[in-house]
Amino acid sequence: MFHSIVDEAIMSKKKTAKEWWHSIKHHAKKWIKSEVKHVANEVTGIDSRDVNLHQMYFNVIQDPSVENMNELAEELKMRAAVDSRFMKLYPKHLEAINSKTTPLPTDFDCLRAMVSTYETECEKLNDYSLKWVKAFVAECEGLKSFPEARVQSLTNIKSACNLM
């Protein structure tokens, strides 16, 4: 678009140099505003964990093939399973997670044990499931008061993973 504006201005030999620069400036401002608006509309507020989901959805819109639809359906199924698992495991921590008031991690041995157990018994954490690490953090910080409950918490992870 911008090149056609410049070409149009060059073709118009009747304009003075001042009018020509004014015309270029005017058209360039319009072009930049439209490009910025276009980019802003495409990039607004997508959580980095949802980039793959948005790409899969876009693929279905552009090409509604069975493969694209199945890929999107599998992603949604995986997300629902992860959400369900963590909601069952840590219902008491959901309020803190939703209100973004989970504590900062200080017991990294506990956190490593939780993540390791989850990845061994369930699945490797991925871009999406990493959002639930804060549930492990909240659990570990709560277990500081009841260290003997740590074994039970790890057993709960194993049980939740074996059910699904």
C-alpha cells in the first residue's frame, strides 16, 4: 500500500516539492496507523500458554480438515484432563490460584519432589500444565506446617494420575 502511495505522489508532477512531501507525510501516517491497528488486533492479550491453541484454532478456520479438527480436539481434551486432575488434587488451593495469591516457593526440595512425581506418574509438564505448578508451590508451602503429610500428598498425585 505504501509503495502505491509513493508511486502516486511521484507520478503527480504538478505538485510542488512542499505539497509532495505533505502528501507523502499524510499518506504515510494513514498507512502506519492502519498497520499498527492491524498488528494490535492480531496480538492482543494471548497468554503464551495458549499460543498453540490459538494456532490450532486458526488452522481449523483456514482449513477445516479432519486432521486440523482432530488436533484441536486433542489439545482441548488434554487441557480438560489436566485441569480436572489439578482441581481434584488441590481444591483448597484453587481460590489462591484464581486470585493469584499463591505464596512464593521456598521449599524447593518439596517442589522438585512434586514435579518429579507428577512427571513420572502422569505426564511431562508442558506449556499449558506449567500454569498449575503454583498448586504444587501452595501445597509445599502448606506442608511446612505438617511435614508428615508430604508422603500423602505425593501418594495423592500418583493416585490422581493413575485414575485418568
